[in-house]
Amino acid sequence: MKYLQVDFEKCDGGRHCNRECEVACSKTLYKTGDVAYSAIRLLPVKGQDGALAINVCNQCGECVEVCPTEALRQNKLGVVLLDKKVCVACYMCVGFCPTLSFRQVTGLHEPVKCIVCGACVKACPRGALQVAEKPQPEPLIAAR
């Protein structure tokens, strides 16, 4: 299962990942050119003057269970994808997301989240981001 792994020790808050994500998401995914559509957000860390933390979807898949229209699904790589044609903009996924990574953007019908495209990984000069493989849980075996 693929997800975006963040090494907070290497992150300097330079916003290279954020800017590249804005470009990739706004032009490629949403075809708008509006940089508000970034799936990565850099948020200030409380109590640490000027420090930033990266907030991005970890592809846990919990949002898939709450979507009433089944607009969300995990692909074979484990990445949660949104079918814009099925989404009714109820934003239950936004309210339910345990990492607050799904978000609503003014002027857009559907919510925004990371789809592990990797554009941010290439942009980070410090190597703080990488597309990583999350181990799959072992299947439960019923007792006989």
C-alpha cells in the first residue's frame, strides 16, 4: 500500500513540496490553475515559533467506510481515490478524516486530498518526503 511518508527531522518548512503540490493538483488534477487546491498543507506548530508541520493523507482508508455514495475507493496500491462523478459533496469524509487531510476548497464541488502522485517528493531538496510502502495487515485466520 502506497502512502506519502514524511521525515519531520529533515523538513525545514521551505514549502517546496507545498508549491509543487499546488501546481500538480491545480493544473493536472483539477485543471484550474488555482493554487488553493494543494493536497499538502504546511501548518504552524503550536508553541514553536515559525515551525511548520506537513499535513497529508496517510491513505488509511477509513473515509471509504463513511462515504454514503461509494465515491471513495482504495485502488490496488492502497491509495484512496475519489470518483467526482459519484460524489455528492456531502463532505462526510472531510468531517470524519482522522488526520484532517481531506478538506473543502471554496468553489470546488468535491473535497481535496493527496493521491500520492509524487510531485512533492521530487521538489523537496532535503529528501523529507518519499512515496513509501505500508505493510499490509496479515489476514485473520478463523479457528477451526
